[in-house]
Amino acid sequence: MSIRIQINNSDDPRSDYITWTFVPCKIMSDESDPRTLILRNTDPNGVGGQIVFVTDPTGTPGDNLPITLPANGNVSFFIAGKFDFQAGKGFPSSAGKDAIISIQDADNNGIEIGQKPVMVRLRKNANLLNPTERNDFLDALVKLNQSGKYVELQNMHIINTSTEIHKRSCFLPWHRAFLLHLERELQEITPSVALPYWKFDEAAPNIFRRNFMGVPDPTGLVNFSNTNPLINWRLSLFGVGNGTRVRRDYVSGWDPLTEGAPVRDEDATLDLGTTFILNAGLPSEGQYLKTGFSQLESDPHGSTHSSLIGQISNIGQAPADPLFFLLHANVDRLWAKWQWLNEGRYVSTDKNTYPRQGPPKFPNKGGEFGIGNYTNDTMWPWNRIIGSPRPATAPGNGLPDSPVSGFPGKKPTVGNMIDFQGQINLSNNLNFAYDDIPYEIPDTIV
């Protein structure tokens, strides 16, 4: 006789990883008698992740949920990571599956009859990671590189592909898919890993250390501690600089240990406007005027790249430095926070959310009014389409699958990247979230 819980309606243990978004669950019994139970959020060590329960994703979440479980039957419910809106604080996991669902017998003094461990897995400020979180991320990154898959990611972001992914509206959606690709690959190696972000407008003394992203010597070569998995990190990028080490230094002598990069700070970035883009050039020009929130592509994004010296300041080589992904995770976090603060910016069909709607005006051209920049367009290289106006190659084999979320499939569209937490449609949940950006229950949910 047994009672068990499925997370994401799956017995696959890789499905036991949640974010702030509600995910469907089931509690099942093969017992011959019904049970009156209480599912309770526990935090036995005082430091682990915490969850909340609802019977319906539009309901009010609670720390426990009474359940009447029929004989040889099941009951559906939803869980999510706990975020205290009054305190403005979330409760993510700090290690493995440390968020414990306690199954208690309500008819027997609440005695515990079972547990289900899960993880509230979130993208966190890299400067605040604990040593286990940091080392698990670095170890997975190195193993991915050793497998040959990291170089595929590098080769998606080179000079010959820049016009596909920069200086157009799809800059943010494309890079969101790029980060998701890396993160899903890392999670295949170590399921507890989430991509951390470098909050580049603040001092980050714990990132720029030999035990994390490394410290440049007087020549600019980055050095790592003997215990850092990155110690043997070498470049491999379409034959460019193969076998050499990462170079990185800081423009104008600014010191990331004591100050943020000389760029537009977070508050000023979020203040750029409530719409994505306000004005556009003529279709024949293939350009757009950067106004509104789209200005973040130049500053702080571009300014942060150019505040550094080395591969990371070179479009064609930037992802060869692992710091690239921490930088871009923060760019994506700023977009996600802008979406949250400006109500309705998860609606992909709203031009204020994203200006290029539907199919491209000029499907045989690139640029702002060409293919790859509109919400219905599949994105290169995941669509495996090559040849003008697309790049001549398509590294990889589509967007990696996720055992938690079947969305968006191998060939994501620009529009697929917008409702990333499933705010408008739960099935659009991409199963990533940031520690400081909650999921807010919308008025209507699909």
C-alpha cells in the first residue's frame, strides 16, 4: 500500500524542479480506504526552499493543503516556490531537493506518513551563490565544454551571425533562447544548476575571484585557483584562438571588487520607458530608432561588454569567456523585471510588449523588417534554416528538450520567449525564473 506524489504529473525525478510558476501535481493512492490528508510545506533545516499549494492556479496559495484522497484514486493540485509579496522576499532552494512536501494523516494527529522532496530552482545573483551552487555551476560548465557542446553555443554568436541577433528588436528574445539553451544543457548534467547572473551595476567581489570567474594577471590572462574547474578552460571557436586562455581586464581601471561597471544602472534602465520601442525607420532602411526600453541593447548591455577588455568585448568571440552568460543573464533579468513592472508586458500580441507582430514584411531580407524578427518567426539556428538572409551554418540540433516543460519545442519562435513564466498561459512556462522577480497570478489564466 502506498501514497505518492507526482510533480509536473510525471514520475521522472528530473521533473521535481520548480520555479515561482504553479505546476500541476497529483497525489495518488493504491490503498483500499480513503484518506484525509494535509500536504504541508516544511523547511526542516531552516535554510531550504519553500513551496505553496493551491487547488487552482488562480486561487490563494497557502503553506498547507487539506486533501481528501479517495481509495485507489488521485487528487490534482498545484505547487510553486514561495514568494512573500509583503516582505518582497522569495524562498528558493539553496541545495538540491531541499523543499520538502510533508504528507500528514489528518485523522491521526497529523502524523507524517510520507515526504516528497522538490527543488525551487532559480537564477540567482552570482555574487551571492553559496560554494556548492557556485561549484556545481562551474563543474557542469566544464563538463559541457568537454562534451563538445559548448563550442556549438559559441559558434552561434560570431561575427558572421551578428546581423541575425543584434541591432534589431529580436535581440532580447534571441538571447533569452540562447541562455535557455545553455541552461538546459547544464541541467542535463546537473539538474540542480540554474544560470546565475552578474548584476554588473554593483560591486561583485565574490564573482571576480580565482575560485569563480578568475582574476587577470598583469598581461590580462585570467587565472583560476587550483580547485576551480575552469583552471584548464581553453578557447575553441571555429579555429580562432584554439588552445589559448581567456583574456579579460577592465577599461579605465574600474575595479569590479569595489564598484559596478561604468554603465546605466538598474533603476535608470527600468526607467527607459513603458514600451519596448517607440519609433522605427523606414522598412527600406531596415533599421529602427532605439527609443523606449530597447535602448538597453546599447547601455547597459553594450556598455558592459565594452567596459571589459578581452574576448568578451568582441562580438565574434564573447561567449568563449564564461562571464558572457552571467552578463547576459542579467540583461535578460532586466527585461524580465521590466515585463513584471509594466503590467501586460507578457502579452506577446501587444505591440507595446514587442513591436514586430506576425510574419515578416520582407521574408527574403534580414534586418528590422525581415525574417527572424517577428513574433511568428522561428529563430535561427534552432530552426536549422541556413542561407541568405540567414547565416550559412546552424550549429546545434534545435533547442534542447526539458523534462519539466515541453515548451517551446525544438524550433522556438520570437513570440515564444515573451511569456516565459506562463503568466498568460501556464503551458508557455519555460521553467526558469529569477530570484527577485515573482510570478503574479493574472486575472485570467489559460
